[in-house]
Amino acid sequence: MSLFTHYQQRFESTQQEEMSLREYLELCRDNPHTYASAAERMLEAIGEPEVIDTSRDPRLSRIFSNKLIQRYPTFDEFYGMEEPVEQLVSYFRHAAQGLEEKKQILYLLGPVGGGKSSLAEKLKALMERIPFYALKESPVFESPLGLFDADDDGQLLRDEYGIAERHLRYTMSPWAAKRLQESGGDITRFRVVKLYPSRLHQVAIAKTEPGDENNQDISSLVGKVDIRQLEEFAQNDPDAYRFSGALCRANQGLMEFVEMFKAPIKVLHPLLTATQEGNYNSTEGLGALPFEGIVLAHSNESEWQAFKNNKTNEAFIDRVNIIKVPYCTRVSEETHIYQKLLRHSSLHDAPCAPDTLQLLSQFSVLSRIKEPENSSVYSKMKVYDGENLKDTDPNAKSLQEYKDAAGVDEGMEGLSTRFSFKILSRVFNFDPTETAANPVHLLYVLEQQIEQQQFPQELEDKYRGFIKGYLTPKYIEYLGKEIQTAYLESYSEYGQNIFDRYITYADLWIQDQEYRDPDTGQILDRSALNDELEKIEKPAGIANPKDFRNEVVNFVLRARASLQGNNPSWLSYEKMRLVIEKKMFSNTEDLLPVISFNVKGSQEEQRKHAEFVERMIQHGYTEKQVRLLSEWYIRVRKSQ
């Protein structure tokens, strides 16, 4: 199918379908979804969730305590927002059931750049997917069921068309009342159209803003008289009225109120009657206008707190359903957010050195989570990301303990994703000769921006502390491992040899037996075995060698049973892998000459250097980044 054919078909599929009122009612009888509310249509657009058993995934089991969780594919790109999304779906589900949520304003509360506007845009896009039915030419897209009276017509509609009385709570608009009067009460004169909500044409979807805080004009919500029509119609005639307000345009759909609590309280009054009673007053002496839809509002916490603390606003506050949208506090999900933002930019194909996005994510998350007592904030960050620190940090607490101590407002402060992405933009464009990002430039730009933002001194010191105390040392360790891994030609084989030798020595040491080298015939007694074992253990700082040796040997003996008597891979046991890597990378004297970009003394050194650079490029670095990072690493090592 060509682009033009596809476009034409999509356009035609969303055009109006017209029918008589009788045909509409018969459609209602055959398919109750014909008169579905806005909340019901939103639920249909969101779709069914995927149920995930987190106990099957070690990381997810730690984050979600082995619970069954629901994830909605519709919100796949809203990383780390499982809880707000679940609350959103609950709101629509309860509203669709006609419960109290149906009468409440949906209010997204969160810090700047936390994703509130993105969620709102997503909900409007979802609303566009499912069509609805309205009276033809109605300026407020009112439901045909609004023509009927629940008390007088309810029984007949239920008997003939199966429409329950709870679906007949619509108010007839002044426009429809005038048309009905003109037809002498003949409702067959009305035609019904099937419409698709549209942001572009403001059909059942509208957006409004507070405007001037000193202006009490509510016409942006409820519409106003069209002065040009007053020559022909009276001021209180529906045909002289411009139904251009957001509530008029969003009937049977969704109205978004941006920064709602910046508006004067008098401007917000129509929202109360619209949500509570399903109608609101115009600016003139017309009858009430119908509203059966969703009011979606969002603003920052400072505005909400100011509004909430004003006792005169209590009635309004009681009609607000708050859903908190905090910043992401999981490093992995924050990294996915940056990757998504990069995908939607021209930097998508620009080289990004390994660990760049992770470092920025760590800095962002550290700024958002509260400092724990008797524990490191860096450890807390890792626990929040689902890591198991039982063996590496004895002071680390469980995720739930951290959450309980932090309180319900964690993630509502800190650096926004928007701020972080601006940092990333600067990093990609830092080098005038190469559009690429790497952690060294990132750390420099971060420090630069912290200074330029003029944060309060205490906050500035805190952010600098994150860079100096956590990010830089951890990155030096990470980069050292990357460089040394690329340096070692047979890295994996070398590691396995150390592992196999360690297991042999440890097993004999536990049994208090001697070791005879099969090649040289050399005999090692228990003391000599201990010396050899300590050479491997000391670089890793093993505090209790006896227990460690027993633990590792027991693990290997159990593993051999399923491996036909062979040792498992040295990478299969996390504790032992860390010990071996520390041993492998403890001696860097031979490493520095090879990784440096100085003139080489021999062809052998030049060959090793070229192979090192090639392996680093295979790891995801550009040649220019290899040089920059290697030289930075050498300077750091020499200064230590």
C-alpha cells in the first residue's frame, strides 16, 4: 500500500457516519458500547494489561516484592511509572462504573519535567482512538440520550432498547431544546453522527490555560456571546452563543487544564458543577450546558500546596482525585528515558560511550532520593534499582525499609529529566570536531552546570559530593575494568585458569592435603597452599578467608553434579568473579605503556596498542574516545 492510499484510507475511516435517531437507538440495543462514557472509551483504548510474575525475575522480585504486577503496553515508554499508570487506570475504571471518581477532576501532581504533560498528551491520543455518537451539528457534541427524560422515558428506553436509567443523566443543551421547540417536539428530526475525538479539530478534546491571574473571565471554559449574531438573535438565544469554551468542546471527551491552580478560584467554579452535576452555566441567561467527560488537570506541587493551604478552597479540594507523578528513582528506567529522548532527536546515531547514560542517570536519581540514616545514599540508589547488596554492603537496607523511612513524597524534588537531557545535549556537542558523548566530558559538564545554576550552597555542595564521592571513583573503577579487559588478549581463558586453580588449592587446603603439580612435580603443603590462595584473595580484601573458601568450594561441588564433573564458568558465581577480576586487575604496571598513545619503543608494543584500541572500539567507543579516556585514566592512576 502506498503512502497516499494509506493516508486517504485513514482520513476516510474517521469521517462522520450519519444515521437517524431510531437507527442509533437500535444500535444501542445491539451494542451497549454505543453509549459508552468517556471513561469507558478511555479504558477500551488503554487495553488489557500484561500480568507479570515478578518472582520469576531476580531484579523485579526485589523491586516489587515478588508480587504480580500489571503493565499496560499502551504506556510502555513511560519508564518507572508503574504506580501512576495503575492509579490512572483505576480512576478510569471506577469512573466507568459510575462511582465517585466520575464526579472528580483527575489531577496529576508532580515536579517540573516529571512527565505530567507527556501523560496528558498520551491520554488525549488514546481518547482519539475510540469514536462516540452525538447529535448532528450540536455545538457541544451532546449525546442523543440527552433528548430523553430519565423519569418519563427511562422505563420505555430500558424495555425497548435495554438502556439503563443511569445512562440517561444527560442535560439537554439550549441548542437542542431550541431545535426541539422548532420541530414541535418531533425528535425524529434529529440526526445522529458517529465522531472520532480530535485534538486538531477540538472535537471532544480541548485544552485550556489559566491566562491572566487578574482576569476573572470564564469564557475560555464556558464560551460567550457572539456579538455578530446579536443583530439577528436575542442575547439569550442559543444561536447567538459561541460554544467555544473548553468545556463545550470537550463534552463526551477530555478537557485538559494546564497549570490549573494558577487560575483564580472563580474561574474554576464551572468545573465543580460540570463534574458534580454533569452541567454548567453559560455567561448569558441560557439554560445549563451539558458536560459528560473527563477533566484532566496538572500543575506543580508548589501551586498545589498554596491552593490546598487556603481554607476557602476546601470544597474544590474535595472534588479532586490526586495522582502523584514523581521523578523516576530507578537508574535503569531513567536510562531508558534518555534513550527514548535520543531516539526522537538527531543524536540518535551519534556515538555514546558505554556508561555515559548510566552515570547521568545515577546523578539524577541521587538528587531525587532522600539521604538514609546509617546507610549510603549510593547503596540506596542501587537497591532502588533492584540490585542485591547483601554481600557487598552490610549496612544496606531492604527497599521497603528505605521507602518507609523516606515517606510518600520521595521523588517530588531533585533534578528534572528535562535538566538532565539539556546536560546530555551539551555533552554530545562538547567536542567541536566530534558529535559524541563520553563520561569524562559528562563529569566536566555536570560540574560546570552545577556552578552556573547557582543552587543554594548546601545543595551545590551536595551535588558536588555526588560527583566527587560516588560517580568519579566508580567510573574510574569501571573504566579501569574496561581498559584492562580490552588489554588482556585472552581475558576469559585467563579468568577461568585462576578460578580452576583457586578451587583446586582451596579444596585441598580444606581437606588439609598437599598439592603435587602434575607438570613440575612441585609439592605445596597447607601453608604454601594458603599463600597461593591469599595472593588471589588479598586484592579483593576478603575479610574471612576460611568461610569464603568453604562457601566457594561447596558451590563448585554442587555445580559439578550437573556439569558431568566439570567446573562451572568463573563468571557463574558473582562473589568469585569479583575476586578474580580484582586479582587480574591488581597489577597495572604492564598495562600503562600499552594503552598510552605515546610513541612506542617496539613493533610488539605498537601491535599490542593497536589491538587494544580495536577491542575498545568493539566495546562501543570511538577511536577519539579511546584516546581521551585512556589518557584521562593514566593521569588519574598516576595521581593516586
